[in-house]
Amino acid sequence: MTRSQSRSAARLAAVQALYQLEMEGSAVAPLLHQFHEHRLGATIEGATYAEAEQSFFDDVVKGVDARRSEIDALIGEKLAKGWNLDRLDRPMRAILRAGTYELIARPDVPVASVITEYVDVAHAFYDKKESGFVNGLLDAVARGARG
């Protein structure tokens, strides 16, 4: 598996973990452990999860958790007038938070890669309209974060 594929798998897993974190309000450490032991690279109900770059997965999940208020403020600034983060459903919030984290904290990852990857993640949950929303919002965040 290439580094790009293992990063893609890490991003999808990170979005799932962030969703679960928000749903259950669980602590990060046990959640990461659960993903390391039972999800990343595992076969569940006949579906094999791709091997994810564990350190990248951990960085995204921990980073979003640690900087959530900053990330939420950045996303909130880019939402249309009258919208706020609470109006978005949990999977969308998880996607936007993970993408925003990478844009502000991972200058080693090119902007285009971050946006393309999270648009791809959005395709796993939504149809074209929502994927376009992810693209536009992350592009706006990138312009503010990386100039």
C-alpha cells in the first residue's frame, strides 16, 4: 500500500473517530486505542479496512480535539450568513474539522491534497452537493490559513 493510500485510510478513520467522539463524548485516548486495536486494518462484517498510517490518524484526531474551538471558529467564519456549525450534521462537522486541522497544522500536506482527500471522504457519506460544499469551505479556510 502506498503512503497516499494509507493516509487516505487514516483520514476516513479520523472522520469516523471524530464522529464517534462527538456522539459519545468519550475521551480521546481510549477511542484511539479502540481504533488501533479493532478498526485500522481490521475486517469487520466482511469489509476489510485499509491499513491506515496510524501516526497520521492520531495526529488528526488529537489535533482536532485539542484545537476544536479554534477550528470551529474558522469554519464558522466561512459559513453562509445565518448558518452555524450546529446546523450541520455530525459527519459533516467531522469532515470539516479534520480538513481544517490539516490546513492549519500540517503545512507538509499540500492544500490541494487536503481538499481533494476530504471531498473524497465526503463522497463516502453524501452526494455531489455536499462534496461541493466541503470543497468550497475548505478552499476558503485554506486561503485564510495559508494565504
